[in-house]
Amino acid sequence: MERPTIGSIEIQITKRFGRKTVLDNFTLEVKGREFVTLLGPSGCGKTTALNCVAGLVPLSEGKILIDGDRLDTTPPEKRGIGMVFQNYALFPHMTVFKNISFGLELQKRPGDEIKSRVEEVLSLVRLQGFEDRFPGQLSGGQQQRVAIARALAPRPKLLLLDEPLSNLDAKLRLDMRAEIKNLHRELGLTSIYVTHDQTEALSLSDRIVVINEGVIQQVGAPKEIYESPSNLFVADFMGCENFFTLRVKAIESDGKTALLEQDGFQLKLSNIPQPKIGDDITLTIRPDDIQIVHSAIKDPSNTASGTVSVVQYLGKENDIEVFLDNKRKIRVKSPERVEREDRITLYFNPEKIILVPKG
Amino acid sequence: MNVVTRKNLWLLAFYMFILGFVVIMFGVISHVAVSSFAKSWFATPLPHKFTTDWYVYSYKTFQLPHIMYVTLVVAAGVVFFGLLISFPAAYVFARRDFPGKNYLMILYLLPILVPQMTYGIPLATTFFKYKIGGSIISVILANLVPMIPFGIFILTPFFEQIDRSMESSARMLGASRLKIFQKILLPLCLPGILVAGLLILVETIANFELSFLVCGTESQTLVINLYYAIFASGMRPVYAVDAMAVIYMVLVMSLLLIILRFVPPTQMVFRLDKR
Amino acid sequence: MLRSLYFKLNFQYLDRTAFFFLLPSLLYLILFFIYPFIYGLVLSLTPEQGKPIYDNFHIFLADDWQRSTIWKTTRLAIPITLLVVVVSIPLAYTMRRGIKFERIVTTFLILPISLGTVLIAEGVLGFLGGNGWFNQFLIKIGLMKEPLRLTYNYIGVVIGLFMKNFPFCFLMLLGYVSGINPEIENSARILGARPMQVFWRIMLPLMAPGITIAFCLVFVMDFAVFPTAILLGQPANETRTIAIAAYQMAFEHYDMPKASAIAIIMAMTQMIGLVIILALRRRLYRGTSLGITKG
């Protein structure tokens, strides 16, 4: 039986709990077969948005449309959406088989169709032979796979996943991530995924929606979000550290290269759009993109010197905290060996510097 | 005296006290039992002659079959309706938060905390005014007043244990509310229903004040009859009264045996940490 | 449009399901608890022809013999409650980390609670009566020449109530004290406090809320004592509790207005008792914490 593929989902949610507005005109369009991740810190509203799409929580205002049909006026059990929960929510008093067949039985499918479908999804998640076990007898990873199988069995047109990997340990999380990615590739099922883990979002998604306090901060492909964060929050959330705000002191004759300075720290950048003297520019650079320099540099701009204050050995690299001469603290990740109290010079490659737009 | 010795002394004192209490309790209970089998007994450690006549006597004079019937009907009625009414209420308390929930909880706590004599007298007065006083129905209705909140407070934690996401996932899979109740909720809180039912049963059988105030001559439970028998013990031989007491004891203790299979003793007492 | 409204209504704070689920129990309590209470209140304020509205109360309080029931009841309730709670505290404390035979002990203690007041009364009458085993034993070993009068008096009621209240209070406190994080105690010990100090300065204050609740519950139960006072005591005089007075007025004199007034007086004196207990507790608690800072 073929599962209908949807064309697009239009989401427009305003949700209030009492006086508190958790989502304010949250607008998103999800295309068919897309894997979209809602990414943000705890309490930002991403789970609420997911629950609204599922129908477990009603909208205060707005609408949800699938291919032009209103979804938000239908009760959740009639929406044909599959959902995977953070704590799996398997029915403890039913076997794996019964758990997975639950949705199919409610669809009143004939017995042999149910049986073959259950076998089908079990092999999809690589748990053949587990039909007669009870959830209590399964490990965390196995339970998660049963939960996924259960959600997929009734052939939903949309799959929602609410932080499904948070309860797993680190190694298992990596394995399950690969499995989810694989499943999406195989089935092409439109999916909306919720997480606070940026690595998960980057690895799994076609598009990421970064949310903070109910407001969408940026929507884009993983590469875009990672390399060009549109504001301070996104940059910070995606792992950028070492934020600076510098002022444009001079512009060179080519009109593009600007000289920025603050507290004895000098940078020469060419990628600032329409630089003006006196502008304050916020920028950041990732710890791994900062280089430790040993020989003398011709151009003192884009370098800074300081003293090493903390060194943490991380295996393939060192996490180095440097106390710069201009009293700023900088975090550098480098495989180079340094010791506490060492004097070092750091080079900030202008191509690796990320501009953080205001707002 | 070092710490260990002092601790052991405390333990010793503790065990002695408990032992003393248990011994006295045994004495109290077995005295009744022995007396019920005595032909006659006066100031001797044990009666000289034993007999089972008193059981036959009390069977006839106290109309035991009828009393047992009344007790059974009342108990069954209170358990059935108590569970029926408290079950959905417990669900709401476990699952929903709403303004005024705490005040509502206090209201539900009142019939348990306020002594039965205090509200029993107005209750009985009302029943007699509306002409239902004195019937088995009135005994059932009266006992339900404290037992419904009691059932709610026992069942609520059982519901709280069932994760909400289980109901949500069932909904997403297409189950209507009724189906969720049928296939998920009911099976998962069966143990809770069992515990609540058994505890209500014991409490109802042992209930004195409420049953006493609203009953009539034909609707007296075992305890009430026992009371009247003791009260009028001048007119009835104490051995016969004790025989009835033994029957009551056997009933309660067999129920306890069943209950203790499923419920730890500490859970039978009103839990402080629930408040 | 209508469906969306229906769906929205379904989710307001107290949605339809919740409302219907609560309704039966709520209605039941209103009908069979609140209404009789109000009815009783109205009755109590219904005097005989031409008398003032508070007459029923006045009659009770003006009659020495009736009014004395308040004192007699208090005289029973307070000492028993004190005794039960004071004995339960060290016992529950000792057992806080679990002891051997815990299951057996708690099972035995459940017995008097489940058997109920009436059966305990009958048993006590026999066992502690003039010819019962207890007195026989005392006389046999030469401790007494004549049997102790332990029944049909004040002592009898105390013993009868103790048998039921002690296990109840003990199990309640045990549950409460077991819930106190054992690490608090451990950290106090490591900081150098001796066991006695840990008890008085740390654990007892932590147990205070539980003790207060237990005290209030036992007090309220004892204040309303009825069958025990009749069967084991001297209901005509020495142990004529206010519950007895109310009952007699209702079912021997069939004077419902006066009986309701007595029931209300009983409820109010209980309430006053509770308020005093809670006020005392506040004073006591402050005293304890003062002790901590001084030391």
C-alpha cells in the first residue's frame, strides 16, 4: 500500500498559556520529504510547537495546513501523524508486537496484513525476532527503535520526533542518529525533529529552525546556520565562543577593507558590507579556527599575544584558555603542546572570522 | 558508654516496648477467643471446660446469617460505588492542574479528617428526615462519604505513575479517548483498583460511628451488633458475645491476609507525605 | 467552524472530560456532606418557640452537667494524644532506617487499627478486667493483692484508645521520618554531632511538621471518642464525652436541634484545640531553632 506523500505543510502557531505567550506567530513551511529540525534551548517553545502540530495541545491562534487542508481542527487521533516521544512511551503491558500493531488494529486492518506490516517495520529498525518481548526486557536503544517502528507502522504522512535521543548514552546516541538518518533516506517521510543538541540538528536535517523564547531566530540549511549565523544567539548556540565587539577606525583605499580596533586589539577585515568609520561590529571566531603562531608576522593586525592560563588535554587536541595582554580571555583549540604560563601569539585568519549581524 | 552500646540499648528498649505491646495485643485478642470456647470461666488462667455451644447460641440469638448478609451487602455496595465514583475523580486529580485544585483537595480531605461523629449526626438527621434513615441504603450512602475521598487519595498516585506520554502516544496512533481508557489506562491501574477496593472493604467492615448513627434494626452490620451485644452484656452471656467477636475477628483477619499480599502495611495508614 | 470551537472548548483549563469525571464525587460530597452540615447548622439555630436564636447552644453551655462534657473530653484527648505521640517519636526514629523483622512488626501493628474500636474494647474488657489474665498474672506473682481497676473508668478508655492510636501514629511517623533524606543525618554526624545532638538539633525539627500533623489527627480522633468511652469507661459520669452527649440528645431525646448544636460545639472546640496546638507548635519551633543558634 502506498503512503501518500504530502506536498507541503504550512504552520502558523500562536500559543498562550494563561498570560504567557510561548509562541508568537510562529510561521514555518515544511516541504514534502523534508527533514526539518526545531533547535533551541529548553523552554524555547520547540516542543510546544511540535505538540501543536500533533494536536496534543490546541492553538490559541493560527492554523496548520497540509496541502491546503486544515489540520488543526481535527483531533490528534485522526490526523494520521506518527510521533516518537522522548521517553519512548511504550505500553508496558503489551508485547513489542502488540505495541507496534496497536495503530494498525485501530485502523481495523486484517490480521495477516498487520502481521506482515509489523514484520516489515521490525526489519526496518533491525529488531526482527523481538515480537514477543516486553518493553521492560529491552535496552534503551531497543526501546527507542520499537517506538520508531510503532510510529511508522500505520504509514503516517508526517513523522514527529520529540528529542528521541536525549535519554540514550553518548555512543548509542551516535548509532541511533545514523539509523534515523538512514530511515529518512529510505522512506523519504516528511519529518519534524525537536532537539537542543546542535550536533544532532546539523547531522540530520535538511533545514534547521533555530528558536529562542518562542521566536524563530534563523531558518536555513545546516551549513548556512553553522557558517553564517544571523545573530548573536544563533552564533552562541551553535558553539561559537570568543565574541568581540570592535569599532571601525579606518577604511582603506579600496573601500572594502576596514581596520577595526578595540583595547589594543586590531583586525583587518574585507568582508564587512558597507563599512563606516565609527561602526561597532560584533564578530566571533571558533576556537578551532585560531592559529598559534611562532615566527614573526609581517602584519601585526589580526594577531594578539597573551599568556596561557588553563590547558585541558582532550585527546586529539588541547582546550587552551589564553589570557590576552588586553585583558581579554580567549579559548583556543589546537593540537599544539603548550604549558601554563607560556607566552604565545595567536593569529586570527580573517577568512574564518564570522560577522554577527545586530538583532 | 560508647556509641554502639548506646545504640544497642535504644534498640533493646525499642524491641521491648514493641514486644510488650504485641504481647498485650495478643492477650487481648486471644482472651476473646478463649472465652468464646469456654463453658464457663471465672478467675482461672483457662476455663475448665470447653464448648462450641456458644457459637450455635450466638448464631441463633444474634441472627448471624442476616447480619452477615447486611455486612456483605453494605461492604459490596460501598466498594463498588466507591470505586466507580472515585476512579474518574482520581484521574482528574492526577492529570490536570487547574485553579482552585488545592481548595478542592481540602474539601475532599474533610470527610476523612473531620471525625465521623461530628458530621455523622447531621447526616443521620438528614437521612431520617427524608425517610431513608435506618435502611441498608442509608448505611451504604453514609459510608461512601469518607470512602470516596479515601479511594481518590489511594488511586491518584497510581494514575500519576502512568506517564502522560503513554496516553499521548496512543492518541497519535489513532485511539479515541474510550479506546485509551480501555486498552491502556484500565490494565495499567488494575493494581491500584485492587488496593483501593481492598482498603475500602476493610474500612467499611470496621466502620462504627457512621454505620451506627444511620442504621436501623434491620440494617446493622457485624460491628454494630457486636457493640450492642457488649453494651447489653448483662443480658447476654459474655461467651456468646465473644463468639460473635471471634467471627468478626476471623473475617477481618482473613481480609488482612489477602490485603497484605498486595499492600505493605505502612501504605494502609493515612500517608503523611501525600499532603 | 463549529468543530474548531468544540475542539477549543475541549481544552480549557477544566475541560469537559475533567468536569464530568469530577462531577459525581463533587455532587456526592455536596449532597451528603456539605448539605447535612448546613442543615445541621440551621437546625442548631432553630430554637423552641419564642426563644432567642442561639438558645440551643445556650442550654447546653448553661447546663453544668452538659458543659462538663467538654472538660471531660479534653481531659481524655490531650493526655492520650500526648502519650501516644511522645511514645511514637523515639520508636519511629529508631526504626527510621529499617530494622529486622520490619514487615512482621508493621503487620502486627496494623492489626489493632483494622480490628477497630469495638473489638479492642471487648478484648480489653476481658483481658484487663478484674478476672482477666493480666490481673490474674499480677496477683499470681505477688505484685498485687487485689485486681487493678483498669476497666469501666478513665484508665480503661486511655488503654483502649492507646491500643488503636499508637500503631496509627507510629506508622504515620515512621513513614514520615523514613522520607527524610538520610544524607542530612550523615552530614551532621560527619561534622561532629553526637547521635543525641543529631536527634534534638537536626532530626526533630525536620520531623516537626509530621509530628504536628500526627498530633492533630490523633487529637481530633480522640476528641470525638464514642464507643470506647461507653464500653470501656464510665459513660454516665467520668468519661461522658461530648460525642455521647450529642448522641443521647439525638437518639434518646430525639431533639435534633439541640443535638446539632452539641455537634457544632464539638466541632468548634476541636477547631479551637487545633488552633492552640498549631500556635504552640510555632512557639516550640522557634524555641528549638533558637537553641540551634545559641549552641
